[in-house]
Amino acid sequence: MSFFEFKIEYESQESKARLGEIKTKHGKIKTPVFLPVATNASVKSLTSEDMNDLDAEILMANTYHLFLRPGLEVIKEFGGLHKFMNWKKPIMTDSGGFQAFSLGFGIEHGVGKISNIFPDEAKERPKPKGEKFAFVNDKGVTFYSPYDGKKILLTPELSIEIQETLGSDIMLVLDECTSPLNDYEYTLNSLKRTHKWAELCLKTKKTDQALFGIVQGGEYKDLREESAKFISSLDFDGIAIGGSLGKSKKDMHKILDWAIPLLNREKPRHLLGIGTVEDFFNCIERGIDSFDCVSPTRLARAGFLYIYPEDGGNVKNKFRIDIGKSIYKKDNSSISENCNCYTCKNYTKAYLRHLYMAKELSYYRLASIHNIHFFLNLIKDIRKAIKEENFLELKKIWLK
Ligand SMILES: [Zn+2]
């Protein structure tokens, strides 16, 4: 049995959006929720206390990275990840499956998942060079450690054992995350493997940590439906939707519309690795309860700071400004007049631009605080709007 409870508190009349509450050993989480990503047991440039001050409800940590460094023996010594990183609220861990994609197939094909999964957004796609670091077969994913070159076979059983040692509140099954470039036959075979692994993960789990299954199936309707039904039929605490979500955001919405109606209504639904302003509105509207994405901190470090519609944020400028632009050189206003984060309360755009141009380390912290605050605040506003049956109206204001 898992120490986990999900209660639907309110279902929207105007859309499939819903409000819920997840109960874990480390506290309660209101849904919909956004999980900032603490890849190496830290949200980049921020401390656990910062995340607490920002009112983050739950963090996503990375199994693959923490397994390699600092290694399980260190985290075990501390009695788990919570104590190690001094974070008292819930943690979700991924399975390492995503690395099979990003470090193996992703490098091979020049596609990643997070900000660049959609080939039609090719402009944003990095051009990775290098050899293939990961191989997938029915047993698991074989990695070569980037630190010492050691060969590691990550099996579904090992992924669960690692996550049990990390002590996360919510674990994810090992899956194979296919690429938008995989054909039907590859995706079909991969799905069979992913489903077998899902059962193996359930069988391996010994603790009362929650375990979420993952729906895969690429952009193929029959495979997504099959996967949604299969994963829904197993005894998971929640369900994540992952993998290739098609070639455009439109495809992603289509995939969600295929899968979500087939999922158990009583279980929370997590969308893996997706998170833009538009995504929040479009996916919550379709019944998604939680998101994780590195984008707020990654974009902050690249100079992109989020702004509200009242500040001129819109779909076209992706709700962000580029602080490196010379127009901000003498700008004595905060990033947003409508933001009450620590950064906006204390610093001007001119100062932030200066820190950014000088590559001062404080820039990364201040920028990340603002962007994370923006994301968490937007989700709070969305929750309030759902409750007041005002969600579609809010969506219109933001996405007009
Ligand atoms: Zn701010």
C-alpha cells in the first residue's frame, strides 16, 4: 500500500479542468500543480529554503543524475533525499527513462524533449554532437557514465530500487521515451517493452512510496489508446503521460484528447517535461493535474524573464522579455509591476541586465526566483479561476 491519496475537490463545468489534493508523507499538494525541477537535488542556482519561500509545493528530482553523483551510498547515509537536501515537502523522482531518450536517441537524432521536442520548433533545437551514450533493449537501458565511462544497465527493478533509496514521495516507472522521429513499428515494439517494464516496476516496489505509471505510444492513436487503457488497468497511484507528443502542440493536444478519457478519473494525471504558459491553459483544460519542466530556470539563465499580460506578455513574445537587450540598459522599473517576487520587489531591469551581461552569479539566482515565482503564481491563479468557473475567461485574457 502506498502512503498516497488523491481527492478531486472540484470539477469544472466549463471544461475538463479539475481541482484536487494529493496527500503524501511530506505534506499535501493542491492540484493543478507545477513541479520545479531539482535535477541534482537542487533547482539550479536556488536553495531548498528559496524554494520554500517561493511556496513550491513539490519538486522533481532526477534519478539518473543522483544515482551517478553523489551516488546512492551517500544519499543512503543521510536517510534519503529529503534530509540530504533539507527539503521537507514532497518530491517526485523520474525513472531515468528520459535519459535513454535524451542521451541516446536524442543525441543520435538531434532532438531533445524539453524545449525542443517538436520538430516544428526547430529554431530552438540545439545541435548536439557526440556519440550515443545509451542503448535500449528489453532488459533495460544501458548507459555509459559520463563521469567514469562505467557501463550501467538500468533495469525497471534497479530504477525502483534507486528511487526507494532516494525516498521520493512519488516514483515513476522506467519507460522508453520514443522520439517524434520513431516510426509506427518501432513505437509499437517500444510500447510492449514499456508495458512489461510497468508491471515489473509494480512488482518490485516494496515501500509505501507512490508509483505512477506512464502512458507512451508516440503520436499513434491506437497505441496511445492501448497504452492509456493498459496503464490505467494496473494498480498505480497516478498516471503520467510521456514520450513523443507529436510534431506540434496541436498534435500534443490531440494525443491528450485520445488518452485522458481512457484514464481512471480517480487518479492524478501528470504531463512529463512540458510547461509553457500556453501548455498550462491548454492541458489543464483537458484534465492534466501536474507538470514538471526545467524551462523557467533554463530560460532565466539564458536571459528570458517572464512577464504578465498586463506588462505586455502575449503568445507572440511567449510572455517573456530578453533582459540582454540594450533597451533595458537604463530601465529603472522591475521586470514586472505586477509581480511581488523578491527580485521584482528589490531590483530594476537595468541592474538585472548589468548582472546578466557581466555573468554575475547573483543574476542566475534573481532571474530564477522571478521565473519560478511567475510559474507558481500563474498556476495558483488558474486554480482560483477553476474554482470560480472563470478558467476559460482567464485563458482568453492570457492567450488572446
Ligand atoms: Zn518578479
